[in-house]
Amino acid sequence: MEYWEEKRVLVTGGGGFLGSYVVEQLRQKGCREIFVPRSRDCNLVEAAHIRRLLDDTHPHLVIHLAGRVGGIGANQANPATFFYENLMMGVQLMEEARKKEVKKFVAVGTICAYPKHTPVPFREKDLWNGYPEETNAPYGLAKKMLLVQAQAYRQQYGFNTIYLLPVNLYGPKDKFDWETSHVIPALIRKCVEAKEAGEENLVVWGDGTPTREFLYVEEAAEAILLACERYDGAEPVNVGSGAEISIQELTQKIVRLTGFQGKIIWDTTKPNGQPRRSLDTSRAKEFFGFQAKMPFEEGLQRTIEWYLATR
């Protein structure tokens, strides 16, 4: 509580899925000055907007969560947009924050930054051992450049920037629209709508063999704030649950929890994405004491209940 009481905190993307939980937990911790720029008022792709934002807020701490994000389809349709906007947001925001002598900058990257064929579990030392999976490489590389910038700025300017790599997130308030949703909300919506329509089949992209790791969104917010409080190092840090599950098993769980009775059809003409994703989360535990606790099925059930209540 003492750490946050006198802090002025700027949370980019604070109105989004993860950001809303970060802001909520900041309030619970006693932070009285939280600034959440909205895209309609402040375009973080434009340096002039960033300078005005920092002049207006004078933050001690910046938590950079904003980004242009989406699932495989959105990444394939907009690779240039995803690369340019994510790169420019992060690079310019960190540079302007340095100039304004912000005390700490928390850059939140993405697991998409890892090479396509990274040994499982993904360890931070393997980040540079290959090219990311092609369907989301532009997005992943744009976010990865923040790590390069963070380490360069620490070396040259002594600028305190940390870099976190969260795994795929899920939970209440996720995006369930077809254009931007990730795998869990997309599957939940598909199952619910197929059940209500009395459909016999559920079509799912790929062949179901890829694996993923998921972290409940409230726990991701907790990890970010622990890192703010306790970590000031140069090394990137994975943030995840440490549990791997195949898309096939995930689909079966969601089918069961939503009550869909039909048959699953795998559309193998659609891309699988990265073959496997699972993190070594030992650094997060060692460096700032974070360890995920939410049972996966309980988190899924909460997410489904929220969707049914609010759609």
C-alpha cells in the first residue's frame, strides 16, 4: 500500500481487457492518481499526442499495455497495421517517458515474440533463437523491439525499464467479437451460439494439435503490479500459469462446460498457429514472487458465466 499511495501511474490500454484489471487492482492498493488515456482522445501512434499526455499527467510510473491485437485471422489480414502501430506506440512512448524523467517504465510484451520452434517450456534465454510463427510475426516482433529498446535505454541512460512476457490471457470482460477475439472467447461464443441454434456440428480452425498456456486475467494484473513493486532488472520475465493444454482438449472442455452436444469438425484448411506454447515461469517467482493459482476449469467457468450474463 505504501508503495502506491503517492504514485502517479499512467496505464496505456487501461480501458482494455487486461488494463481494466490493472486499474482496478491499483485502486485496491491505494493508488490515488491513475491516468487512463483513451484512443479517441490520445493516439499513441503520434508522438505529439504522447508528449501532451505526459505533460498533462506527469507520471512516476508508466505501465504500457496498449496495442493493436487480435487472433490469427486479424493478424493475417492486417500484418502491416499490427507491426507499425504496435512498434510506434511503444518506441515513442518509451522515448518520451525517458525525456520526461519518468522513474519507471513497465513494457508488457507478448509470447508471440518467441521463435516458432522454441523448446518447451519457453525460457527467456531462447527469445532470439529464431523467427516467430509467421501468422503473428509482425505483431510479435514489434512488441519484441521494446525489449531491445528497454535494455539499450538502461545501458545508455540508466532508464529503469522492465519487460514482461505474458502468456495468452482469458477471463471475464474478454473480447468476444469475431474480428479480434482469441481462442478461448471465440470457442465459448461458437459453442453457445451452436447450442442455441441446435446445430449438429462445431467447426474449429486447424487440427487441434497445437498446445497453448493460459493465464487468468486477474492473475496477470497481479503479476504486473508485483513486478512494478519488486523488480528493477534488465532481463525479460515470462508471466504465465506453467500449464500446457492442447487446442483439442481445450475445445472439449469448453464444449462440456457450455453444454454443446454436437460433433467437433476440425477445419485443417485453416492455420494452426505456433505448434506449442508453454512458459518456464521460474523467473517471475524468483524475481517478484508471482505464481498462478487459479484452477483452469474454474477460470473457464467464470468466463462462460460472464459471457452468458453480459452478451
